[in-house]
Amino acid sequence: MARRRQPIRDHSAEANLFARRAVISGLFVIVLMVGVLVNLANLQIVHHQDYQTRSNENRIKVLPVAPNRGLIYDRNGVLLAENRPVYSLEIVPEQVDGLDQTLAELQTLMTLTEAEIEDFREERKSVRRFKPVPVRNQLNHDEVALFAANQHKFPGVQISARLARYYPYKDSLTHLLGYVSRINKRDAERLELEGSSANYAATHYIGKQGIERYYESILHGQVGYQQVEVNNQGRIIRVLDVDPPIPGQDIVLNVDIRLQEKIAEILSERRGAIIVSEPSNGAILAMYSGPSYDPNLFVHGISQKDYSSLLNSRYSPLLNRATQGRYPPASTIKPHLALVGLEKGVVSREKQIQDRGSFTLPNVSHVWRDWKRWGHGVVDVKKAIEVSCDTYFYELAFKLGIDRMHEGMTAFGFGQYTGIDLKEESDALMPSRGWKRARFNEPWYIGDTIPVGIGQSFWSATPIQILQSVNILVNKGFKIAPTILKGVMIENELAERVAESEQVIEVVDPINWDLILASLYGTVQEEHGTANAAFKGSEYKSAGKTGTAQLFTVAQDEEYDEENVDKYLRDNAMYVGYAPYDAPEISVVVAIENAGGGGSNAAPVARQIMDYYYSLESQYIAKSDTEMTASIDTSDE
């Protein structure tokens, strides 16, 4: 059998096959390398800025820093609203071994309540372990000292301090200063709409009432920022850069805290409002509304129990009666109405009437009675104001009519906002035909007009409106908006506001001004004047007008008997006046609820306030004279 021969290997074919495979593999590797290089170029060149920014955002954070709130001073430099340190007891969970045991020991040492511990546990769930969680806020000095002496026993537990608003004069200034409180959802939405939310990025408090609210943009300041480096857990490693916040500006008010506290003391437990101003520039020297409340309750969050007590109180302590209280202005508006009557030619300076104690309309059975049952006898316009003769003004109202009364009284600011620098203000109500039609869908009757002549019926006014109207009388037709702010501190200098006046009333006969002002003087200085008894013996010459506002209608065949009337239905006592008569320095309005007659109850209060004001002025003059004398003596030496 023949033997088969083994085929000879074709080395050339094998070499070609290998070469082809090598080329294909090489091309594949090259394609992969090109892909890697393209992707690398895309990351490093094309999208370099984007990825670098993302990386920095994970590594570098910009944190807002809240500014310190501006301070508030009275006209003499007394601090009315300050920033005080508030201490909190805090726990850093990651630094505590045995958190439950630590809480138990703290509870014994600091007498922590179960509610405080529960609040701590709830808040801890939403906070990272390396961040402090408060277990008790607002530590007093004794608690701070107690924990400081035992701090070595509690690793991971610390006391932190922050600044918080504090009002040292408490309820004396509440309705004027207002207060700050935590920013709520409504505040956040408003800030968003105003485009100022970024400036509150680190701020937890905002002005809610009074001056704190009105001048929020000045007091708040500008937010600052710090650039920090953080790790992947969000822990701050180091601070890279700081853009410090700009503190809020300090402001100075026209208010004299001594006068403010005296007024609060005088009004005491009674309900009402008292305002003192400078007629020449509208500066508010004092403004008190009672009853009041402690604004410090709202700074750290008032309890539901305390808030409900204030909200549901029948005495309405949350209401600023000085700017929101709506009272019948009563006889305080008789001088204004008399001026309108004189200017319209409805009455004259010489015209007299016989007052027998009542007024009636032709063919109308209703009788409008004077406060003095037997009447005042023969009176002219001046005496009618001085003795507050209702009958005279019933007739004047009838002759003027509601349209001219509305026009004239609107010029004095009734039914309008005064422009005072507070958000909490009511425009009250100056009635008119159109208002009654819109409110009741009824026409205006002549019987509606008569009581408006003595500041009753539908007419309501705020104390600040009444005060401004008398300032317009004093300034002979020029209106100056009442202002609480005196100025803003800029680089340690007070930039004072400039009072702007506007002529709102022009008279045909200037003698009419003198007559009206003389009647206000006679109300106080003449024996028959309704305020004479209250101001008898005063060392200054003042002028003013009393008012007694009836809160319900007495039946035709009945008489008002205060002893048998519910105390909340008794008359309001009103008074408005100024001093001295020839060169007014201050004007005062007093409104006391359910106190009775204005001459016997409100006027004496105004006398006390004016006496105190001039006693302060005397002290100031005496002090100035002493300082001047000392200066002269020193120079002589």
C-alpha cells in the first residue's frame, strides 16, 4: 500500500491572513482611540465650562448672611427698638454619644419639658447630623450660667447667641412702633412679587406693624454673602470669600418717650386714643392707643393661647384706635362747619338765633334737642362754638345741605387718609348722597342731614383725622401730613425730613379764620366756654373744642340717663386743642370711649398733657441756661 504524502503548509497565505487581521484590529483600535480622543476633547474643550461649573457647585457654595436691623430712637436719642442677644441651647447630634441619655440629663439639669424634647426630635429629622438643632430657645441669664458651669459634662451640646428685636418700653409704644415677627407664607409671596425676596435670603424676621413695617426697606439693610468650600456631605471646610452685609439704617422719630409714657399713664385702664403733634410741621410727638399689649410677644412667636386672648378680647387691643378707631367726631367739628357756613354765605358773623333747646323742621314732628335742655338763649356763630350750641348747628346743617357739607368737610380731610407714615389707617366715613345710595340703596333724606351738623349720624372720623383738621384750622388752610419719622441716620448725621404743606382751603374773607380761631380760644378762656373749667388757672393760653359723641339714639320722649345706660353704650368723650393760642407749639386730640361728656372727661386729660409738655419744656430751658452759664463761667476763667 502506497503511503500518503503530507501537504506542505502555505506560509505565504498564512502571512497574508495574519496581516489582514492585524490591519483590521489596528483600524479598530484607531477608531476606538479616535472616539476616546473626540470624547475627551468634548469634555475638556467643548463642554469644559459647563462641567467646571457643575463641579464648583458641588464644591463651592455661596451662603447669604443676614444684615443687622437698624435701631429706632426717639427725638432725644432714647433707644426705642434695639437688637439684643438671645441665647439658645443646641445639640450637634454627630458629636453626642448616647443622645437619649444626654437628653435625659439635660431635662433634669435645665428642666426641659416633654414638648421641647419632642420638638427637638421632630426638627432633627430634617437637619443633617453635623448641624446644630435647638432644644430650647430664649435662655435667661440664670439658665446660661447654669449650663456654662456644667458644659464639660455635655460634649456636643452648646449655647449659641443671635441678635433679636427687643422693645424696652413694651406696651407704651406698641401701636406706633409695631413689631417684627417671623416671615410667613404671605410675606414671602409679597416679597416675591416686589422682587425683593433675594434680599431676605438669610432673614427670618420682617416688620409686621407700625413704623417697623412702614420703614422696613430702611431698617432691614442689604443681605451679604460668604463663599465657602464644602465636602460631598455639605459640611463647610473653609470660607473662601466674604461680602459683608450692609446693616439697616438707624432712624429717629419725632416721638418724645417721656410724653408717650405720661399719656399711657394718664389714660391708664381706659379705652381710647391720644395724639400730640406740632401743628407747624405735622410732627407726631406722641400717639397712644389703649388698651395695648407687649409687642415682644410676637418677636419669637406668640402662643396660640396668648394670640387668641388678644384677638377675641372685647376691648380690641390689636386695634390702633389713633388711626383706625372710627368715632363720631361730635362737636369737635363745629368750628369747621361754621367756617364753611360763613364762606358759603349761609350764616354771618353778626347773625343771631334764639336757642330754646330744640330744633324742628316745617311739617315734621321729629324734634332734635340741644344738649342743654332749656337752650342757650341768644347766640351768634362765635358763642355757638364756645358753648357748643347744638340748635345753632342743626339749623346751619339744614341751610347748608349735605352736598356742601360733604364738600367742605372733605377739604378738611374727613373721609380720607391723612398720609401718616403707618400702614394701619382707616379713612373712616364722610357721608354723602352717593354713599347712602351705594350702601343702603336709599335716597338721602333731610332728616339725615340735621344730626350730621353736630358730628353724629353716619359720620365717623379717626382721632388722627380730627387732629389734622384742627391743624388745618391753625395753619389757616394749609395741610401738612402727620409724620412720625424725624429723619434717618446717614454716616452718623441725621438727615431730617422736610415737611411739605399744601393749601387745601382758600377763604373769601380772611376775617373768618380769625373768628373761628377766636371761638376756639373762647371755648377755653371764656367763663361760658365748655372747656373753661378744665383749663382754669393754666400758665399758658390754649384753645380747643369739646365733643360728646352719642353712641345710640335716645327716643323722643326719653332723656339720656348715664346711670341707667350700659357702660359700653355711654357717650364717648372728645377734645381737640392747641397751645399757646398766639403761636401754637402743640396740638392734642383726646378720644376716650364711654367716658361721658367731653368737657368734664376729655378736656381735663388734655390739660394734664399740656401741663406735662410745658413742664418738660421748662426743664429743657433751665438745663440749657445752666449749660450756657457754665460755658460762660469757664470761658471767663
